[in-house]
Amino acid sequence: MEIKISKGEGKLQHVIDIGRHRLLTDVSEALGGEDSGPEPHDLLAAALGACTALTVTMYAKRKLMDLQDIDVRIEHAQQEGVYVFTRRIRYVGNLSEAEQARLTEIAGKCPVHKTLMGQMRIDTETVNSF
């Protein structure tokens, strides 16, 4: 899957095309933008939260657990030279403590969580055209 980023209409706004989906990204007015979309770190945190919710929901359905809803909140910030994501999960449904513990364990296995915790490499190429 290729993701395309191109200049948007605002001072710093950019359009993100992901297949047939389109998002905006920007920065706050304090940083010279117009706050017309989430900042890139917010998108990264959103990816972690979305992946957590989807992974846990799919697991609970497969195991026939009574997970009626899941609420995931992600706070993120640079702290003492380390970027920290704080994930809070609230399960809604008739779940035992053991089931909740298992779902929390599964949250740590979501693909985005595993990517962020693993080794990564970014290869950058300069091209004249696409």
C-alpha cells in the first residue's frame, strides 16, 4: 500500500491519500499552521489506538467473549528524551477479570504496537517523478 502526501490548501496543511481514503494533516497555529487536521504524532497515536481496538475486538469475537464495546485513549508526548505513548483501555461488557487481563495482553500484540516496539528502518530515496 502506497500512501501519498501532497500539499494542501493551508500554509502547512498536507493531504494524505491512503487508497480511496483521504485525511488532512497540519500543525497548530502556534507552530505556524492552521490546525486544520491532526499533527503527524497524533496520527501515529491514532494508529496505535485504532489497531488496539480492532485487534482486541476481533480476538474477543473469535473467543466468543461478551465484549460489547472498547474505549481506547492514547496520550503521547516527549518525556526526558523518550517518546511515550500512554494507552488506557476500558472494556464494556460482561467480562471476567481473567478475560480483561487476556484482552489487555492481546492489545500488546496488535500489529502497530509490535511495529512501534520493534526495530524499524526508514529508507529514503529522492526521485524526479512518480
